[in-house]
Amino acid sequence: MKRAWIIAFLFILGSCRFDSPEQRSKPQIVVTTSILADGVQNIVGDLATVVPLMPAGVDPHLYKASVRDLDLLQNADLIIYHGLFLEGKMTEIFEKLATQKKIINASEGLDSKKLIRSGPEAHSVDPHIWFDVSLWSESMDYTAKELMLWRPDWTGELKKNSGAFQAELDLLNKEIIEKATLLRKTNQALITAHDAFGYFGEAYQLEVKGLQGLSTLSEPGLRDLTGLVSFIVERDIKAVFAEQTISPKAIEAVVAGCANQNHPIKLAGPLYTDSLDAVGTPAGTYIGMVRANINMIFNNLNS
């Protein structure tokens, strides 16, 4: 069934009518997520038009390709996707399309030893690498080098843009380290709806717990809920956090469970996990999103 679905998708892809890429004033780069679009836009600047498949606020774990996506993918001069199975079934589509055009897997250049795994299967890798700013910086550096291979004539501009972006990411990383150092002294932990902050916890040495698994497709059980409530009460955790792309229903059950244990806690957030906020808002860029998250976490756990 999976192979038939992919073949059908590609058949539709090939049968659509498109405008000629030669008619554009600059190349069009299609990327998957809003987070990735921000990084690529910082690197290419005015050299290309960057178009995300998934608008802000969309959960990539649940995303299904649309007719619009068929148009964008077929007509793109270059496709860049996140990888690590963040895009789910679309991963196989990108692998098929790689025989027709240049495609960059933004996470391909990362050292596999730095990745978090929940099992031996290929899809069991935690894809949320952007929560470790230094790891995201490596991914963007790899993407910049792949762009230089694709368009050698852009090398000078790409190096300049990439260097400036890397410098901003380095400053952001130092800012998070400073706040995380203070948070470690409070004996608090970061509690969220799904287990997206594993890289954040490892990079900045903070304990992190999620009610759901790596993917929002998973559903928490009663045992998960009971165990998390007990942990919060024992550690005297001050707040838990809702997430932007996920229904707060499950994490609200945690708050209610704590209240039943005579341990009222604050439901803070939302934290931005799998998507940026709308364009033009403070969290509408990667750097703005990460800064909004660390400030939200710090202000609610350090009060």
C-alpha cells in the first residue's frame, strides 16, 4: 500500500501542468517547514525565493501533502527538507524526486553520534535538532555548503550570509547557556505535552519530560499521566507548558491531576516546538522563536 501511494503521488506530480521555471527572475527553493525556511532564507538572502510547504503553526508530524504541494515540488529549482523522518511519509517522495532534481537533506551532514534515538529503527531518531542551537547551526552550515555545490557562482554571497547567520546563532546559544545555568540551581524540570525538547535538555543540561512521545501521533496513557503527576508533586515543579501546534487537552489533564494531589501548578506557554509563529511576530523567526521559548521557560520556572 505504501509503494502504491507513492507511485500515485508521483504520477499526479508528473501529470500536472506548471509554469516554466525559466520565466522566474530568481530560482525558487521549496522547503518543508517554517523553521527550515527561515534558516535557508538567511543563507540565500536575495539570491532566491524560499517557499515553505507547511505554513506557520502547522504540525509536521501530522502534515499531509496537498495538490498545492505537487505544484511547488515539481516546479521547484531546488528542494530542501529537514530529514530524520520529521516529514513522515513525504521522506520517500523526496528520495524519489532526487532522481529528477537537486534535493538537500538538511540533517544529512550531522554526526550520527549526536542524534538522540529511542530505538534501533531508522525512524526512531528524534528529529527536533533545532532545540540545540549548536546542532542547528551545524545543519545550516551543511546546507550552505550544499547550496554552494548547487550554485558555485553564489559562493561569495552564501559564505557572507552564512557567516553572519552563524554569528547570530552563536550569540543565541550563549544566551541560552546563561539562563540554563541559573535554572539548574532551582531543581526544576521542563514538562511539556510531547517529547520534543530532548536535544534542549542534553545541550543545556536540564531535565526534560514529555507526556507524549517524539511524534504527536502517539497518545499518552493513564500510566504516563499518573507517573508525570507524581514526578511533578515530588519535585515541587512550578509550571508545565502547553505547545503551539498541539491541543492543550493532555497537558491540562496533568494540571488537573496535580490539583487533585493538592499541588496547584501553572499552565504556561505556549512554547513553539515544530513551527515558527506567524511572519512578522516576535517568534516568527528561528532566533525569535528560540528566544521566546527560553524566556517563557526561565520566567515561569525561576519565579
